[in-house]
Amino acid sequence: MNPPIAKAIPHKLEKHGHVRMDEYYWLREKENPEVIAYLEAENAYKEAKLSHTKALQDSLFEEMKGRIKKDDSSVPFQLDDYFYYSRFETGKEYPIHCRKKDSLDQAEQILLDVNVLAEGKDYCAATGGTNVSPDHRYLLYGTDYVSRRIYTLYIKDLETGELLDDVIPDVTGNAVWAADKRTIFYSKQDPETLRSYQIYRHVIGTDPAGDELIFQEDDDTFRTYVYQTKSKKYIAIFCSSTLTNEVQILESSKPEGDFRMFLPRERGHEYSVDHAGGHFYIHTNWDAKNFRLMRCGEEQTDKKLWEEVIPHREDVLLEGLELFRHYMVLDERKGGLNHIRIMPQSGKEHYLPFEEAAYMAGTGYNPAYESEWLRFSYQSMTTPASVYDYNMRTGEKILQKEQEVLGDFDKSDYRTARIFATSKDGVQVPISIVYHKNTPIDGKAPLLLYGYGSYGYSMDAYFSTNRLSLLDRGFVFAIAHIRGGEEMGRAWYDDGRMLNKKNTFIDFIACGEHLVQSGYCAAEKLYAMGGSAGGLLMGAIINMKPEMWAGIVAAVPFVDVVTTMLDDSIPLTTGEYDEWGNPHEKVYYDYILSYSPYDQVEAKAYPPMLVTTGLHDSQVQYWEPAKWVARLRKLKTDKHILLLHTNMEAGHGGKSGRFEALHEIAMEYAFLLDLDERK
């Protein structure tokens, strides 16, 4: 079967006197039947080319599904007199949100069964399964059936089980209750760009069409949402761009009042605010690249009146805090690893001990302000996700749950390591590695290198039951903690964005080279995978070093960077100028153009590739990967396989449901395993 060839229709794009011809620009016409026909043709071609892996895909799917506990449940958390939790029932795709009053021995009340909401739907996402009013009578939740992250809010009376007439359509899903138990603040997005830019106030029993607009963010580089402080005394409006934040506050007991400014935005000042014990606590980068912690009185929010609680440290990134009446808990990052710091009001502070070379840890959901128990999470590449309760007074630690992996899983069968690669400029880049103990580290194994490296998002050493299917078949798996993330502090992020973006790609290539040199894999068996901004990474590395990779999986890849960042009508664009640069300015246009995967496709040999997208993707529009594949087909000089898979019913995250999503993972793994078998 021959691959589909997209029709070429020259489209002129001009900026700063520079002309680009985009022959596949027409693929953005979502309502054009020819576009849908092309995507369906690509899907048919993909099915045909992978048909010989059908048995393997089915086996992988059943294998991965077989590791999942079918009747699993979350660890309950206590909120006042109620214990809230979610659970799954055997054979069902979606969670059931529940609670029990007074004790876990009492009768269960089902708050929301998402399986019922999903009946007859190709896609279903629900938010707010435990978003209850302060008196625990009403549940506020949202549904999205398209995967565009546009929700409809509903209010359920938990005493009668009935839905109220208050139905609020076309919102973000972000909403909080005021202390009066009947006022709700929620955010709404622009229908075209999906930028969250408005905050509304709704009172139960009134027509949502008359809800009052209380704030609108007119700067199109900012987004806004609402949250409640730990003390529950204040509701806050949070406005955020990539590098600048602003907070407004309102006493929750006075929801009819006006929000007051906490501190006006200043370019480059990132801060967030929480409240406890009569003070506001401010997590801020004011004169503190790696952030510091300040506090102030409730009426003394001017920056000049702040007092320092935790100073700035060059070698420690302060990521966040959790406030209790008698304790403060800090999430810190040092040397690329998470640390949890316990600080009592009286007594000696200490850190929770973590023993493994590479791991992921952080504070969990801790709604009880008066508690002396801290809930935190821990996992590593060999240890399943675990939830602990830790008594900050006595030091007692209780494992509440370790993710149960069904089958013959034994964590002692796997090995993990953390090594460093030297990038082109001499920077040491961490790499986290996992493999089966029976896989020889002798330079002959296949290895899948995973990376992201954008938005300051740290890609920590996480556990995956699905990944076991690769490890058990002899693959080594590695995560490259490249610049653009924040693993090594805030400077790590700054060195991988804007005019430093190419460091992200150079780091990833250096990690791949070091893994080969260190004997973790064979040079001809080095594979790579990344999604979204990590898909941009995949596009850049195959342009820079196409011969280096045995195969590539690029999931929902952001590859048409110049065109997208010039188009203010596309979701997410304007809020990301501080990440990529604003190409309306020539210096950024030229730099982005120099690495933009779509623009840099050349007539040369490329590695085998599987590219995935979703027709309804709200973050990376489907046409970016579609255009990229079309241009690669036209220009590449090799005969390697190139496949495009478009999920016609889903968006950025793929299929909904805990099992259905495994079909796409099985396809990706089968693609890699099949390539490796041919080596």
C-alpha cells in the first residue's frame, strides 16, 4: 500500500521581508471534507503498515490492562466529618466519586459516577468529583465530551440526588465555593483561543445567563483562574503569564464584595499567595531566581512590608509550600531531586529521607489545616506510586497505599541508575535509567530515550506499569532531564527557552550519545520519544542528527512553531511569547525559524517515525503533525516507515478512560518493538 500524498497548494507567508511557502496550509481547514479524507487515508495507511503487529498490539494491550487493579480506589482524605475517595469497578473505564460520614466504617454515598456520564459517548472528561460546598450539601462538577477542555458545570444536591437548574455552559472547569455555601466563582475562556480570561460570580438558584462578570483579563498574554487559600478565609483571582503573576483577594465570607489587589503585576515578578494563621505567605522570585518565601499581615500586602521567612539559595529551588496551624512544609529541589522539608513552629526542622538514586516525591492533598499529619507521595522508576501519611510531631510514617501491580511484578527484578552526560557547552545533564536485571548492560540493548524540556516542567523519575512491557522485552528506558525543564533550578529553565531553546535539543543529543558510550545501548538501537513540546524536541533532533535515531515516536508534536506563534487566534499562542519568543520581533522570528521542525525539513534521510495527533486537540492543533508528515513524505530521501495516527474523537491527551488509552500506547510500543526486531 502506497502512502497517501497530500495535495500541495502553495500558500505564501511573509514576515519581516522573509517569505515562506507552506504548501500544506490548507490542512487547517477542519470542516473541509478533503482534510478529513486525508487524515482518514493516513489512518488507513497506518493500519495497513502495522497490520502485521496486530497480534503484538493486542498482546501488549491485554498485558498492560492486566497489570491494572480493576477495582482500585484512592486513599480517602478527611474534610470535616466526611471521608472522600474515588474508586473503580471491574470492567468500567471511569472513576466513581464517593464519601462516607464520620468514619470509613459507615455506609458509602456515591457522589458522581463518571461511567454514567460517559454512557454513549466517544469521549468523556469530568472535573470536580469532590468539589463540595462548605456545608457538604452540593457537588459542583464539569463535563467535556469533545476533548477541547470546554466544560459545562452542574450542581448536584447531595441530599436529594437531584441536579439543580443552574447549568453553566462553555467554561474552563475551574470553580470554587464561597463561605456562604451558595456563591460560586468560576472562570470562562475565549471561545476561539481557549484563553481563560474571565471570572464570574454565580449564586445558586439564579439564572446563569445573568451571572456577574467580576473580572476580565484583557492582556492576551495572561490567563486567569480562581482558588481558595489553605485557611479558607480568602478566595483569590490568579492572573498568570509565563513569567509574571498577579493576585487579587476577597474574604470568602463576603462573596458579594469586591476583590482587592494584593500586589500589582510587575514584568518578571512571579508570585503566589496562601493564607494561614493571620498571615499571607508569598512564594516569590523577587530578588530570588530560585524563589524565596515571604510573609505579611492581612492588611500589609505592599512588597515593602513583606518579611523574609525562607531566604533565596543558589543551589535550592523552592517549588512550593503547604501550611498547617503548627507546621510549614516546603517542596524543594536540589541537585535535580525532590526534597520535603518539615518546619515546626517549635522544635527542630528536618527533611524526609529518600534512599533511591532517582525518584519523584512531593506533598499531596492536605486540606486539614489543624492536622499534624502530612500526606505525601513517592515513586521511582522501580517503586510504584505510593501514598504516605507522616506525623510531623512524632515522626511516624504510614504507607497508606502502594500502587498494586497485578501479575508477576517484583520491584527487585528491576534496576535504576542516575548518570550525567556532558552537553556541548560543558553542562552536566542528569539522566534517569531503568532496566530489567536480566538485561545486560553491554552496549547491545535497545534503549528508549524520553524527553520534554519546556515550560520549566520537571520530568522526574516516575513509575509506569505500561513501561514494564518494554523493560521485560529487553529495552532500557531513560529520561533525559534536559534544559528547559526546572530539574536543576530556575537557571535550568532559563537556559532552555527563548533564545536559548537549542540547548534543549543539544542536551538531548548529548544524553543519547553518552548512553551509547556508557554501554547502556547499541548505537543502532537508540530510539526516542516525546510529546507536545517534547514532540518539538523530536522534530528538532531528527533535523539535527537524523542518522542517530533508530526510530522516533512523536506524540501530538508542536512542530510548526513559527506559523503558530505568529497566529494570535490559535489557543495558547499569546501566552507563550515568554517561552518561545514573539516572532513578530525579527530576532525571535529568525531564531525560531532556525529550529522549527516543519520549516527545517530537508531532502535527506530520516529515521522511521510514528506521529500521533487528535482531531480535537486544543493545545497542539491537529494540522501541525499532519502538515509535518506531509512535508516529510515529500522531501525525505529514505525508505523508512513514516506513519500518522489521528484520533478522530479525542484531543491532546488521547482517548479518555483508563483502558481505552492503552490501545494507543500498545500501538507505539509495537511500532518500536517491531523496528527493533528488524535490526
